[in-house]
Amino acid sequence: MSEQIALSRRGFLKVLAGAAGALVVGVPFAAMADAPIPPGFLGDTLYGMGTYVRIDTDGNVVIGARDPDTGTGVATSLPRIIADELDADWSRVSVVSLGLGVTNNNGAPSWTYGHQLGGTGSSIPAAWNDLRQAGALARWLLLQAGAQTLGVSADRLRCEKGMVIAPDGRRVGYGALATAAAQISPPKNPPAPKTPDRYTLIGQPAGDVDARRIVAGQTPYTLDHHFGDAVVAVLAHCPWRDGQLKSIDTTATLAVKGVQKVVQLKPDPKRPPGQTPIAPAVAVVADSTWAALQGRRQLKIEWQPGPSGSESSAALEQQAAALLDSKASADKTPPTTRVRDDGDVDKAGKHAARRLEATYHQPWLAHATAETMCCMARIDKDHAHLIVPTQAPQRAWAVVQSLTGLTPDQIEINVPRVGGGYGRRLDHDYVAEAVIVAKSVNKPVRLLWTRDEDMSHDWYRPASTHRISAVIDHHRHVIAWDQKLASASALVGRGVPDDRLWTSELEAGQIPAGLVPNYRSDWYNLASALPRGPHRGMPQLTNAFAVESFIDELAHLLRENPLDTKLRLLGEARQVPLQGGGTLDIGRLRNVLSLVADRIDWKQNWLRSVNGLGIACWHIGGAYVAHAVEVSLKGNTLGIERAVCAVDVGRVINPKGLEGQIAGATLDALGTALNLAITFKNGQPQQHDWKDYPLASMAQLPDDVEVITVPGDNRPPTGASFLAMPSAAPALANAVFRVSAVRVRRLPLMKELLRLL
């Protein structure tokens, strides 16, 4: 497997003949040079496959999924884009996950597949043109080979379900044409992709390609793989990211049968978060997991706190309140960044018919992925091989390269199915740890984090405090909106300029920016050394809860239907320019609101039902979402009776996959809103396992999430991996207010609701 065959990829699309006449097609990008293709892909095995499509002489088709699948379904949707353009028979298509595609371009990395980023909502938009071209080229080559075989010009032939078909009905399978097609030179200009009226797979529902293996427990995750002589490493991290090791006694640990070595790890202060160990740590290396865990228990360690040792989440919240509560002009603290300032908010306030002000607080959150941080690493003198559950293989490569000094083509990274990402696996501190330990022991390493380490040493989503005030005129129109947010930016130390640190916390174009004539948005940075980083739904999640809850409060102040208030605030259907580019399509946003309202029978039930109904909407990157939620309250028991979600993502690749994403994100958002919070005391998180950080039970969540998909065949596709996150929680909180008359402005909801009831 270590032998490499170099094949030229310069030009538009290159074609090569594999073993047994297989036709292999891939897409090069501008920076690509000669790419090594693992010969395993050219034989009977698909390990280390380096291109998108393989067509064997028996007619079977293998398609590679380039982006990591963290549960978002891209292992199905991306290959179906290629398969549709190829006119492949989906029942004869096998899908494999592609590892990192990287080649050596004079010492610099050249990315074979271009985009390789999972769980961020960017996979399908980034793939739409690339992968259609890959499929279109393969189809074009097969048509040329079919013309030679059938004696009919290629423009008179058509492809259908793995066959090239002549006008007289004669047909020949792709397998019989693969060898000849591989010998044909690609055209100078890219073959045109299909027109939408010819799609046969795009827009049609398909189950997840890994579903059967997942249900049967046969899906191999990272730690299911093997390096024959790998040792096991478990970690004991310092309780404080900026702390240090004060003393250690390893005598008892080294006496445990099977323990081989104890390795100390230190973060490199010159490297950004996520590219070096998250905190000082001690790794116990043993020949089995049991021995490593027993050895860790025997460690005698004393840690010394750093500056963060005096921090607490309560103190940070008090600091936020002090910043947002300063009203006297002489004492007012200027914002760290004034993100947006339309019109004149202060002047508009002098002519107010009514005013409303409210403060919302959301807690710190952990990622709590089902698969804890782990990594397989073999580091040799001239080669590194890693098996990593990552959302960003190219970022993982950068960490490995910086620690080993190897050239791009000497680093091999495989990415199996990932057991949850939520933004945690955009950072690679655990990869750095695996590389450091493997180099120290000079053996392959199976690094694993226990659940307590994973929960206690995270790049948490920072807490946020929002203060919103609005001015309403005599015509019930919101004429001024002033929103202040205080939080500790998740981008500190990550190479982002100070004047852009706010971008992890809010967006300049979020609702109702551009809809209110006088609109101001300020961000206040909370200085903190607590670890924080990207998280699912940032920054939309926290802001949608505050904004959509506040709009519901406006409706209550005005004694009117909250849906009417929302629609009046949005105004008539039109295109609203967004700062930074793009537009907000008010018609599409109004439409998803109307769809969920109709499905839950809002007009009849929002006041008359004994249950409570809540509604909310949001937009992300050209996609639109709305939720309607119905809840019951019996004593202190809250029940979510219904959850309806409407989404408009443009063209839908796989409706079944989209429905699964929307339902899953809705349940994730509801469960997070109900129960979850991380609190800090003396710089340490107080939650360490599921008992302290309880995921929502089945009894707490709705039996079903009703998903409405808006047809969008005339628009390009957009991402949906966390689209349904932002509007679910405010719809829930608004429904709770309707059934209980209790306004929950602080999450987690259940704790606050029980306090206020």
C-alpha cells in the first residue's frame, strides 16, 4: 500500500485507466500538481482511493464522498450529484469516504478535491458545480466510447441507468465501455452538465448509504481501525487550560502491568487554539485500554492554576450585566464594536408611543459528541498515517505537518464516519496530542479521551447576554431597535483581527436589520481565558433566541397575534440587501412562516387551545426556516406535543436526507434549550458527564418533527446541517409563555421555568 503511482492531473479533467480496465475520473483544482494515486484503488481494494469515480468492467460504479460525514448525510448527497450526471444505476453504486486529498506542489500542499469540510453547511453549495462536472465528463467519455462500439454519433446516443442507448434501442453497459472510455482524451472545454429537467436522482429521496451498517453496528469509526502494533494512550489534562504541572509521581503507574511509558504534553503558546494540546497533560501509554486507564488512576499529580483559575461563569455574567446596564451617559461604556448603526436610534426614541426592553441570557455549552476525541497515528521518519474523526482534514494536515516537518505527500489522513462534530472537530488539539505521543514512544498510537476528559476539556460555546430595546410608533410599527450583546468571543487567539472578533457572536444582517429604519447593534467583549471555540449554530443560535423571543414580547405588549407582528415587521415581499453581500428574500421568509402557521392551525388555535403555541423564523446564508411548536403543561411537567418546521434551501438534492437533517437539528435545539448548560467555578467546568449534562429524554421531546420542504428547483442548493437550530428554541419559549404566562428569558428553559412557576 505504500507504493505510489504518480499521474498527471494538469488541465481540466484527467482520465486514467485503472486495473482491469476501470475508468477513473477526478476533478483537479487550480493549485493541483501531479497527484499520487494509491494503487489499492486500482486493484480490488478501495483503500486510499484518490479520485471521485471508478467504473469497473463488470458495470459496478464506485463514487467517493469528499467531505467528512458527521451525520449530515453528505456521504449520500454528494455522490448522488455525480451519479445523476453520470446517469448511473444507483442500485449498482458503492460509496466510499475519501481521505484527505493532498499532493506536493514544491513543498506546498495542493488539495486534490478542493473543498473538504463537513458539518458546516457548506458541503453541497461548494460541491454543486464541481461534482456535476465530474459526472458530466465521465458520461461524455462513455458516450464517445459508445459511439465507437455502436457505430452511431455520440450526439445521437443517450445514457440511462448505466447504459448507453442508441436510437434504435441497442444498448451497451458502462462496464463494457470502461476500458475504451479510459483511452479517450477529454475535451478541451468542459462538457455541459444536465439541464434540471433531465435529473433522475437529484430531488428524489434516498436513504443514507451507511444506514444499514450503522443499524447493524458494522460502521467502522476511528477506534475500530487497527495499526498492528499500536499502543493505547489515555490522558489526564490539567483542570485549567493555562495551568501547569506542579508535581508528578509515576511510580505506581509504571508498576501497572502493561503500562509502557508516561509522556508529558505542553501546549505551544505560539500556536493558535486547536493546533496544540488544549491544556498541559500527562499521557499514560500502555498495551491495552484497561492498562492505560488503570495506570491513569494511579498517577499522583498536582496541578497549578493559571490566570483562569479565578474565573467563574457567574462573574462573567455579572460583568456582562454591568456593561449592558450602564445607562447614565457619563458612565456608559462604549461597545467593543458597533456592528451596525442605521438611522438615528436615539432621536427616534424621543417620539415613542411605546417602548419595550428585555434581557436574555444563554449559557456556556459543551459539544458532547457521541464519539469522544480520539485519533490513530503512525509517525515514521518519512511518512505519517493518521485515522482521524475530523470535520476539516486539511486543518488536521496542517497540525501534523507543523509537528513532523514532513512534505505534503508524506502525510496520509483517512477520515471514517464521524460520531458527531458540532464544530468541535474543526479544532485538532487531540490530533496534536496523538502525534506528540507517537513521536515520543516511536510506536503507532491509539489515543482516546474518556468521557470525563472530553466534557471537562472542550472548546466551549461562550455564554451570551443580550439586551434589546425597541421603540414603537402610533401605527404599531417598530421604528427603532437597539440591541446590545456581551460575550467572550470564540475567535480570540485564532488569528482574527480585533475588529472582527464579533463575527463569532452575531451577524450584521440578522433579523430585523434592514427592516427597521433606526437599527443599532453593539457588541461588548468579555475578557476571559476560559477555552472556547466554534459550536453548532453559531452565531445564529443565541441571537435567534433573543430576537424571536423579543418579537413575541412585542406582540404581547401590543395585544395582538404574534404572527401578525412578525409579518408586519418583515413587510412586503422584496429583496433586502445584506451587509457583506447577498440579499434577504422577504417573500421566502414570509412563506416558511405561513407554512408552519397553516400546518399547526395557528389562526384557530393560538388563543383558543388549552395548549400553548409558539412561532419563530430565521435565515442563514440564503436559506430560510420557521418553526411552530405546541406545548402542554400539567403541573410542573412540560410536554412538547408538536413541532413543525418549514425550510427553503433552494434545490434539494436528497429530500429524505434533508428531512432527517431538519428533524435532527430541531430535536438537538429543543433538547439543548431544555436542559443543557456548562458552569464554571474557579476556572473549572462543573459538569463532567451525562449526569451533570443531561441530554433530553425521549419523553421530553416530540414524538415527531413535521418537516415541510419548499420546492426550489429554480435556485442553487444551500446548506442545511444546522439550519433548523436557531428558530426551534424561541418557538418553544414562546409556546411556554402562551401556556404558562411565564416568560423564559434564560436558558436552560426547564430550570428557569421551574424557578418562575
